[in-house]
Amino acid sequence: MALSNTAQNILQYESTIWSTADLLRGCGIKESEWPSYMMPFFALVMIESRLIRMFDDLKTELGEDTFNGIEPNDLIELIQDKGQGYNVYIFEKHQTLKDICQNDKSFDVDFDAYLKGYDGETKDLLGVDAFEGEKFLDIKGVIAKLKAKKVLFSYVTAWSSIDLKPFDNSAITTLEEHIKRRWADISAETAGEQYTPDDVIALIAEIIASKIEDSGRLLKIYDCTCGGGNLLFGVEDRIKEKVNRLTQTYGQDWNDALYALAKIEGRFRVDSKIEHGNTLTDDKFFADEFDVVVANPPYGVDWKGFQKDIQNDKTQRFQHLPAVSDGQLLFMQHLISKMNATGMGVVVHNGSTLFSGDAGSGESNIRKWMLDNDLVEAVIQLPTDEFFNTNIYTYLWVLNKQKPDERKDRVMLINASEKFKPLKKNKGSKRKEIDEANRLEIVDTLGKWADNDYARVFDKEFFYFNKQAIMLTNVDEQGRTFADRLKDGKKSRSLKPVKLDNGERTLTEFTILEPPENPPPDSTPLIKGGRGDLSEYFTDDIKPFVSSLDYKEQPLVVTTEKAQYSFDADQETLIKEVLGKREALGCGKIVVKSAFKKKTKTKPESIVITVELTPDYQKDYEIIPYHRDPDENRAAIEAFMAKYITKPFEYLENVVGVEINFNKVFYQPEQLRSVEEILDEISTLDKELRELEQSLSL
């Protein structure tokens, strides 16, 4: 969107503000730490300019004679009623930051009095008196560091030259967004962690504004991870430009410094409430619902530190829990819980919220819950290289609790990955922007609700799938299975072996009552020579040996009094051999187990080795398209199995999953060249090569 003249004029201070970092660079402070040094002083000049502007407006409102006749205490009370803070030092001594920087001799005393002149809330947000606990902008800590480097006076003087008094709140907010963006360029861990680019904010606002009608009703807007407030306040400002509505903003954030910036900004807006704390465990607006929710929650951040709080949450916000490694879908569920009966929202996520987690996982179940309840109107894929600290694809989830009838139980996917204009100069990882023309095209596409070359509308069940689990019974080369040899109800056949031989070692004792006098030379038990502890012999010799047996890879032969049993890997069948005659029993397994039995009143301690023959079962699953009607869905599963599964099987559990796959929908296969075209190119290259050889031979 085009900037107003006022906003353009205030941006002249962007370079001035950034030049204050020259002192930081000069005294060895790392660039990644600059935001923590700049934030409190930027907040300071913003607060001072707005307080002086408010002071002057009050003088104009009351008239100079009336104003001059007001007692100082009454004046402070009038200013306090505004709810925007105050500074006794400024109002009583009529001195600003610039004034106290005129005298380096008295600077330390004056600057301390200046900071302490602020009201309690402002001092808390700035961190003027912070010792332990929440320090917010921690100006006290920053001052101590700058003093130690002997640059405090110079640094404050540089900031005091920035005069924002001529500009209104909207213009100052514009400057603040630009400064936060610069911080985002250099510090992913502080200011930039939650920063949303202006063009994405504008697109979100356009989407919301397209669904809101002019009315006198108050519009309540909420951001549960508001950071410094740029998304929340940016959306509010742009909506008010498009729609005639009164607005009220609500935000919460856990980051001390970002919360303080948002809180300070919110105090100079008509009706804004910003709170500090972890939204997921301490919702400060637990009793509120909102018309509009927006958020750009952190990507891939684990919630292990407060896992128990989430698991024990009593608010019923969280229908399902995602993997502890990524809390994005926790924020999504929280936001949905905050939407009123006609509420809508736009939430920024990375791709993991679309497809992470298998059917039955927390992530898949959350997506299914959202679609089951028809909360998703659209998902929009944004271009790569859109954000300052990452070049990945990001996505806008458009939520709507009051979808028009023609959109009910349907979802639109918009592939806006090519809807951008390259930046003339990169801003960190940001190389692209969604310019106004492309923003309006995306919003128009959402409004028309019709397929085009980059947008498709689907019944919500398109994103569902069956994950049908089955138990396969493996067969040998002749299609036989050992299961056919078992009597009804039997799952295996126990053998009574007298010898077990794997070609390397032979066992002939199947109930061992004590360790051998002389352990086998190919074994390495801890007990060597003489009798010892039977449990150690089991742990260190028998159990490892039995666990290592592989009836397929080793020539494992089990001998009973009547027969020998083995597995023929070439035919994939069990073999029974009696007096040299071999009989194929079908595909199956030879299962050898060992157990240590403790001493009882009637039996001594012992090692027991057992052998049994079992069918070769294999658990598997098939991914099958989903149908809304249960009978049709079951028929589709059975038809799929009849077509693709040739082995005997039993149905196990069927789990319905949900995944939103942009690549599947918008995949464009590479166009292969024709054989004729390739042959023509080869012929041309061959001709050029011959001509080159001729020229070299001359």
C-alpha cells in the first residue's frame, strides 16, 4: 500500500535511528545484540514524543489561560486519566531527553531523575527499576553495560536528536514497523522471531476486510502471539482504511521485550489491551471471544517445558495434542476457541501444519477436527523468501465459523507461490514481496470461489484418507502357509527338541539347572570353569545366543525324537525331514525363546528353552481414498483390497487421516521433449562438431 506523505516524511528518521548503532559497533557489541540495546531507547523516544504531543493537545483543548491556571497535581491527574502514562520530570521541569543531554556534567543525575519521573507502568515496561524477574525492555541493564563501555552519554545524545513530536500515532507506528523489520534482519532470536512482513500483513488485512461489512458494531481483533504488535496493529489500521468499523485490539505475548513494545504502542491507541504471559498455559483473555483472530505463531518450537500444563488443561481448548516438538497446532486450536459464533481468522504457519503426523497422530486428528467442524475456508501457499529469517514456503489458514452456504464443507487451495514481485534489494532472507496487484488478485480469487490455474475448490473429504491396517499371512513359492497346518484356534505348534544347531553352536539341554563345568569353547560367559551363578550364565551366554538365532539366514536345525525341522530360504517354506524324506509345511517361522525361572518351593531355579513353529504373519497398511458415506467407504476399501492384495489377510483397525498436500494438487510435470526434437539437436551438434574439427585441421 502507498504510504501517506506524513508516513513518508517520518521514514527519514529510519537511517538516523539506525545510525545510533554506530556507537554499539564501535565499542565491540555484536550486531545480533543491537536490538536489545536499541529497543528501550526507541521506546523512550516514542513515549516522550507522544506524551509531549498529548500535553500540547490538552493545552489546546482547554485553552492556554485555563491550562496555565491548573494546579500541577490536577494536571497530572488529567494526564493520568488519558491512560497513556506520564512523566513528572517532563511536565514539571519542562525538560526533555534532548534538554538533559545539553549538560554532560549533570547528565547522570538528570537522566536518572528523568527515568524515575515516569509513571509506574511505564517504568516497569522500560525496566527502569528491574532487579529480578520480568525486566521487559531492561533499560537499567542496558544503561549499566553502556556505562561500563563509557558510551552512555554519547548514545543517549544520539537518540535525543530524534524528534517524533510532529507525527501522529499512525506515522510513528509506520516507523516502528520499519525499525522492527531492520531488527528482524539481524536477530532471529529476538525482535525478528515473530516479525511478519508488511506485504503479508496487508494481504491478511485485505482477506479479512473482504468479509466484513460496514456497520456500527465493534470489531474485536485478537492476536495470541502478538510479539511487538506489528501484525495486530497493522491489520487493525488497514481494516479501518477499508471498512468503516470501530475496532478494539487484544494481544498477548510471552517475550518480555516484545510484549513491552506492544503494550507501549497499545496505550496510544483508542482501545487496546495487551497482556504478558504464555497464551497456552495462562490465557489472559479466558472469558473473551473475538470477531477476528490473527497470528504468526513460532514455527517448530517445542512445548516440552510446559507439557504437563497442556495435558492437564481444563479449558477444553485442545481437542488433540500435536508432537511435543512443534506447538503450532496448539496455537491454532487456541485461536479457534477464541472465535465467537460468527468469527473468522487468518493464521500464518509453515508447511508442517498441513501434513506432519500420520493418520491417528495428534496433528492429523487436529486437521480432521477442523475439517469435521467446517472451520477451514481456504489455505493459501505464499511464495518462498517472503520472511526475513527463513526462505521456506509459508501458508495462510483462512478460518471462518460462518461460511456461506455454497462454501460449507468445502475448502479452497490457492497456490500463490508465484504471486510476487522481486525486491530490488534483499532484506535478510526476504527476496520477494506480494505487491498490491497480486494481493488484490488473491483476494478476488478467494471471493469468486471458482477453480482457475492456481486455485482449486474441493469437498473437504478430498483431504481425508483411510489408513487400513491388515494382517497379511505370508505364503511360500507354492502359495502355502503353515497356518493351514494348524488346528482350529491354534496359533502355533510347540516342538520338543533334543538338539538345536545353528552350524556354529549346538544346544542339547533344554532345561538347564546349573552352568556347565566347562563352558562351550565358542561361548564367552562370565563364568569360566567351575560352577557359578545360573542367572549370570543366562544373561551373558544363553539369552544373547538365542536372541541372535535367525532361522532364515542361518542353517538352523531343530531336532526332535521323530524329525528335524528347518527353513528353506529358496522356497520360503518350513521343512520337516523324517528319515531323509523332506516335507514342505508352508511359509512360517521357527521361534526360539529362552527364559530364566526363579526358584520356587517345589522347583529349583532353571533356564528353559522352547521352540515353536508359527505362521509368518506380517502387519501392513494400505492408504485408500476416503468416501463420506460409510457404506461407500467400506465398499471402496474392499474393492481396493480385492484388486491389489493377493495374500491371505485379515482386516485390522482403519484410521482416517487428514493431509493437505499442495504438491499433489498443483504438481506440474516437466514437459519432455519429443524424440524428433532431440534427434534434430543431436544432428545440429554433430554438424557443428565436424565443422570445428575441419577448422582445427587447417
